[in-house]
Amino acid sequence: MSKWNGAVETQIHWIGFTLKALPPISKDEVVELLGMTDRLCCRSFSAKQGYRCQYFIKGTDITILTEGKSTMGTHVDIPGGSVTALQKAICNRYQTTEDTWLAFFLQLILDHGGKFTRIDLAVDDIGGSHFTMADLYRYEEKGQIITKFRRSSRRTDKKSRQEVGAQLTYGNRSGMVFVRIYEKSEEENNNQGKSEYPYPPHTVRWEFELKKQRANSIAKLLVQMNGSVPAIVQSLLKYYFRIVRRDNKNTTRCTVLPKWKKFIKDAKDMPLTAEVKEFNMDHQLRYVRSALPTLAAVVQLLGDDFGYVEELLKEYREKASPELLEYIRTHQSAADRQRVKEFLKFRP
């Protein structure tokens, strides 16, 4: 995080991505890509997310997951506490600056066929100079926080059902966007003072947890915006939230509070809705694999007439979806074919 330069600070708080290639990218190649060859990479006793091996880069919380199924690739998670170490490594390895390193790194991963699976962005309202948690609770109770999310909640004790802590959440944790609003002092207390930076009392953090396609699209937007986290975060705030005065039955016509306008004064309209869902070839291959036993039995019923089956498949090819045919047209390399063969091969 940069030095305090006003009432609001922003930062990138998590970077997760998967590199898919044949043969799979090794943990040593990942370490070199991150510019951290001067650090030890140690194997953990356990793994997760379906991978058999997990490594961590010493002196950081960066983890590398390898040896999953052939289609899983190599996964990397960089928590917020390790972003500064990553920044220094990228600047040293690739001769970038503090202003350009993020856009360079995100593009580097995209150029290596990587896909971002999670990006967390945060904005800190220093000292609650715009909104304290008490303000936000009051606005929430009065229906003044207008949001695109269908679901919001407060933290409550499971037994007493009383509110505990100071936190508001919006969205679904397993969905593409999850927002958590909380006081930094509470997190610092939970971490027993291990926070890297001092936060004045009543500082409120708005934290966006972006996953799946939304994470990948935000990464591309960050590249386009030269790594400007403030521009993206303010645009996210503007897109997902408004705090209004309930002076009209139609919430779209309610007057926006001047404090909210001031809070997002640098926000711009960005194409956050213009996301095209990427064609999922793995889903198609799983369907084919599940149908292969039935197809094999039918071929036997036909007297193993493979010539007839070949002609039949050629005729049906014309009925395939345009998206599938376009994918096939653009994936004709030997590596692409080998990946399909590996996916469909017989497993007892």
C-alpha cells in the first residue's frame, strides 16, 4: 500500500490464477515467472482443490498447486500480505516501476495462457471520514443502501442471534462477486496486531472478492487502465452501490447522498456488464466421455461397422453449435489434440 495520500486508500488484496499448458507448468517455472528464484520453494505436507502437491515460497504466503488432473493446470494464490513481496520481485526481475508493475504482471500471466480465478480489491475509508460502520448500519436499516445484490447480511452470533462485530456483506461467497464491509480495527484485533500497516480508529474497508469470469475481466480492465486500482475500485462501487435519500417510491429516482457522490467522485462508467461467458470445452468433453460407454455398445450392436459410424459422425458434425465449431477451428495444434486425447482416454 502506498503512503496515506488522503481520506481514501486502495489496494489489490489477492491474486489467484491458473496456468494451463501441456506439459503442465512446473513449480520452478512458476517461481521464475514470479521473479522469486532467490527464495526457497518448499513442499507442504498437504494439498487442496484436487491437486496432489502444494508448495509455498518461503518468506511469503504464496502457494503453488501442481499435479492435478490433466485439465487442471497449475494454480497460484497470492494473498494480500504477499503482494508487496511480489511487487518488489517483479520490479527487480523485469525492470518495471511501482506504477507499472501490476499491469505488466497481469498481462504477463495472460500472455502465458493464464486465467485469473480470484482478484480481491479493497478501498479503505480512512478513519471513517465518509462513512462509519454506524452510518452504514443505519442506512441499511432504513433501506438507503441501494445495491445490485439480492442478498445482504450482518454478522450474528449463532446461539444468541445477536449482532457481533461490525460487518456488512453483499452477494454470495461462492458467486462471482462478494463484498464485505468492516472496520479494520476489528481485523487487526483478530490478527493480534500483525497488520503490516497502521490504520486510524474507525477505518472502514470495502472489500470486493471477484471470482471466475469477473476476476478475469477485471484483470483485463486493470491492464487497460495501466494497473490503476483506484479507478477500478471506484467504478465497482459506483456500479454495485448507491446510498440515497428515500425521497421517492421509485428507488431509481431517489436523490443520491452528497457524501456518497464525494466518496466515488473519481468513478467512471466501465463495461462491467459486457462479459461474454467463455466457451467451456471441458464441459463438452465430459459429456462425450460420459456417453462413450453407450456409444461403444451401440457400435457393437451395429456389428462393429466403423465405416458406417465414421460417415454418421461426419454428417452430424454439421449440427454442432457455432461456438463449438469456432473453438475447434481455433484449437488445431498438436497440444490441443493431445489434451483432448488425454481427457477422453479409457480409465478402468
